[in-house]
Amino acid sequence: MAGTGIITLIIIGLFILANAIRILREYERGIIFRLGRLMGARGPGLILLIPIVDRMVKVSLRIVTMDVPAQDVITRDNVSVKVNAVVYFRVLDASKAIVEVEDFLYATSMISQTTLRSILGQVELDDLLGQREKINQELQKIIDDQTEPWGVKVTVVEVKNVDLPEEMRRAIARQAEAERERRAKVIHAEGEFQAAEKLAAAASVIGKEPAGIQLRFLQTLTEVATEKNSTTIFPVPIDLFTPFIKKLAKEEESK
């Protein structure tokens, strides 16, 4: 009987010791409640608890990556889209994260979803597609302001995917194609304008030097001669006929 009692005491002692000792990692904090009253945060390292009297809740201080499910959003210009996002946050005050809110993970997720629908419903589709960085910053600020009383710090909010209706995709594709055609026409017109300016400048230089016209004529003949053509057309400058035209004009006047 004595041996059985000793074994029983040893088992009870080990059970009490196991419930009295806690070891927390570097990124963990333990929120101690003694008879229901908050005693504060402890850790990391070895934590000693009073069995039956103390209760500890562990909280991780690492950054949490939370995927916000796709939300149905109607933009300000009445376009229905599905948008999902990702939220990065961490616990700064472990005591507030346990005492001020029942489940800070669930609460942060709900705040992120409602804020995503609210903010994106106030912007137009073009802004949603083209000003993603500005929207991300606005979402981060609003969500962080709402989670601050819980001891939760939201560091980054990123809108990931924007799913558009099929007819809207086709409209955007047509718009992009029209924009590319417009740019191509503008570039072509600018090229034609620059080429005309260069030709006008070249004509001005050649017009001041008659010999330049002859040199250009000979250069053209050289380029034509290098091609393997069965027929060669020789352009004749009109200046070669000028003396004959003047002579004929004088003869007509003398008659």
C-alpha cells in the first residue's frame, strides 16, 4: 500500500510539473490569466505557471499571410467584377489581441473583406486596373486603422486578381487595339513629316548648286546599272533642253 501511494504521489507531482512548465519560442508570447484576471504577456523561454490557478494562451508574433476570398464588387461606373487580395499583418500587442477581440484572425479577415468591397466600389474600372498601388495603400491604411485597437498591425495589402466579365474583356481588347492603331498612324505621320522636311532641305541645297543635280543624276544611273534589269530607263533632266527651248522661242519671236 505504501508503494502504491508513493507511485500515485509521483504521478500527481509529474502531472502538476508538466502543467506548471511552459517553453515558448522566440516568436511566441504567453498571455497569463490568473483566476480569470489578466497578468500580462510572458516569454520567450521558460514560463512557470501555478497549476489550476493560471491559464496561458499562446500568441505568435510572426507575420501572417491571409488570403482574402474573391469578392463581388460593383465599381462606380457600374461594372461587376470579382476581386481577391492578400493581407500581411502581425501581432504587436499580444495582450490586446487576446483580450480586445474574440478571434483576431477571423476579425481581421472579415474587416479585410468588407473594406475591399467598400473601397473598390468607390473607384472606376480604369482606376482599379491602372492605379493598383494607390488602391493598395488606401486599403492598408483603412484596415490598419480598424485593427490597431486589437494590437494587430497590417503591413501590406495587395489586390491580386481582377476577374472581368467576358464582354468587358472584349471591349478592353478593342480599346487597346484602337489605341495601338492610333499610335501607329501618329508615328507614320511623324515619319512622313520628317522625311518631307529632309527632302525639302535636300532640294534647297541641290537647287543652289546646278552641278549637284548632275552628280545626283549620275549617282542614280550608277545605282540603276547595278541591278540586273532587261530594261533600263534613263531619266533626263529638263535642264538639258532649256537652251533648245530658248532658241526655239527666239526664232518664233523673230518671225
